[in-house]
Amino acid sequence: MGREANCQCSWGPDSADCKVLLETKELIVRGPIRRRAAIASLTHVSVRGDQLRFRTGQDQVALNLGAELAQKWARAIAAPPPTLAAKLGISSATRLSVLGEPDSEELRTAIAEAISVEGVDANLILAGVRTITDLNYALDRYPAYPGNPPIWIVYAKGPGKPINETEIRSTMRREGFIDTKVASVSAKLTALRFNKRGA
């Protein structure tokens, strides 16, 4: 989410002006009051006037954000972040072909939601690549899939890896693909989705 605000914070018996950050999975308070709470642990979330109010554990919390911002934060807390499967477009109706080995528990969990298929029946492809050789293998296999399904290329984040985003994009574009989406897979992996141009 990446939201932040400076506001009056009352947390249990303590009250002070603090900086509050609303992240994807955690609410963080910095300043005279220092607290962290998982978004999933926040209960009784409500807005009263200018205050966002909730409970976490035994503590009642009130953040004086102003009425408009309090409403926005309450909605953000109530709406859970999308699962990795949802970000990748994987559902129980997805006919997924996987090339390579899934390199993370998050990815294995997302893949488990789909119907695993080989070749011609796939409507989505996921290719784990560690090197340019792995990417070329996925590209060599692609013509076996009629209908030109989208393909996710999953690779390691960060500098110094055997293959990087620039190499993947340039190789895929040279082969007639356009990149249409990016998704963070885990702390170590990211993914780019490509569609065949004209498909």
C-alpha cells in the first residue's frame, strides 16, 4: 500500500504525535510511540469523525487522520491484498503449463490453484528461468501452444544474476512478444508477463 501520515496517535494508554505507515501487511507507528501490528490482526476497524479506530490485541487504537484519509485507510485495511495466484491470473479454471521448476513456496502455492496441463491445452504458461538457455528453451517450446497463450517469465531479482530484466525483455521482444505486466513473486523472485504480438 505504501501510505503514510503524521498524526495524533492513541495506542492503549499512550498518546503522541507520530508518523504512521500503512504497508501491505503491516501498520507501523514511529516516533514517541513505536508499534507494529499485522494488518490481519486489526479488528473492529471503524471511522469516527476524524479518527480511524481499531483494536489490535488488547489495545484500542485511534489515529487522527482526518475524515477523508481515515475512510481511505479503513477501506485499504478491509480489502486484503491480492494473492500471488490472482496477480498472475491463475484460478481454478486456468489450464497452466509450467516450464522449469517453481523456485519458491509462494509460487508452488499459486500454481496449485490451476489445472496442470501440457502443451496444447494450456491457456497460460509459466516459465522459471535462471539463464538465457532456460529462456531459449521456453521460447523453443512456445510454438507447441495453439492460440498464443500469455507466458510469465519468472526470474531472480537483483544485480549480478545470470539473466536480468533487460535481457529477458530484449530477447522476448526480438521474438515478437510484448510485455504486458510485472508481478513480485517472492523476496527473491519477480515475473514478467508477455503476449505474442498480434495475438
